[in-house]
Amino acid sequence: MKFAVLVFPGSNCDIDCYKAVEDSLGEPVDYVWHTATDLSAYDCILVPGGFSYGDYLRCGAISRFAPVMVEVAKAAEQGKFVLGICNGFQILTEAGLLPGALRRNMSMKFRCHDTVLKVVNNETPFTIDYAKDEEIIIPIAHGEGNYYCDEETLAELKANHQIVFTYSDNPNGSVADIAGVSNVQGNVVGMMPHPERAANSLLGSEDGKRMFTSILKTWRDRHDAASIR
């Protein structure tokens, strides 16, 4: 399995994502610059956190027009795995690959600390190594992580089991305590907390590591099934 870690001007969690894949899985992983126009070699695309393009206009609003995002949309359409973390989540919502939007934290302050998340949907390619309703410790670091959607969209998210994670103690005012959502198909997930920063006991939690092992396990299961056919 091969991973791509996208790099935009202003990304600062790309190295964290790269190391999480390298150390947790030992699978091939490349940095891919925002000007790339071909992601066909990759099975999973990680859109990392940071302050892409300085967060000018709106977080992710400029990055969503980068050439590589055309390829991310193609990969998502093909059923490949796409994970957007923090600024990556903001980029995916701006690009229309995930519903909703991220607004300024209700407190109007940057929040940087561990959070307790509840695994609402453990049947996505990113969460199969968790138990349903399991509580995990994953850090956050954001000023604009307040997830918003209208009532109709929220009802659809609930009906389609697209809410992947919720906060046990909502740190930013997100609607319905939402910390992460998926697309309807489940192969694209965005979340504000940073699993790559909880992938080693030296970091204070290994709870994020299972997001990466889930991806690899799902990919292997699908390829094993395809080889049998």
C-alpha cells in the first residue's frame, strides 16, 4: 500500500503524518507537492494540518484550488482513501468533498490540548480497529475547528452514519459535538483532532495509531478479496 502526504505552502503537520505512516505501518509514503497533477500511484492520500497559504481569506479556501486537489477529487471518486486532518479537514470541506464548514472556535481562542473523542462509527476504513462508542485520547490544535452544518445536513449525517467522531467535552462549539465526518461512501474522512500526534506512547497516547492500522487492514482485506475473485 502506498501513501501520499500532500504539502501546501504553510503545511506544518506533513512530517508528523509521514512519520506516523512510516513508524506505525512501515508502508511506502511520499511527500507530494500541491502542484502535482497525478496521484494514480497512491492508495491513500493524507491532507495534513497547518496553515496552508497562511489561512488567508478562510482556512482552506485557497488550497482547494491547488492543482493537486483535482487529483484528490478523482481519487475519492475512485474509492481511494482520503484523510483530512485539521487544516486538511478544512480544505476538504472547502473543496466540497465533505459536508459542512469549519468556523472560528466559540471561545475565539486557539485551543491546543488533548481531547477525549467518542468513536461513533467504527465501520469506516479509518476506524475498524476501534470499538463502537470507544473513548480515545487525541490532541487538538486549532483556532477554527467549530464544525457547522444546517439542520437538514445534520439529519443526513446522522441518517447516513457519517458522523465518525464526537467530542466528549466540546472544545470549540461544534454542532452536535462533531469532531469528524465522512462522505456518504465512507472513503473520505475529515477530523479536527490530530491522530498522527497520538501514534506513539512517547507522545502521550497511541490511540491515533489505530486509524492508520485500520486503513492498511481495510486495503489488504479488499485486495485479498479481489485476488480471490
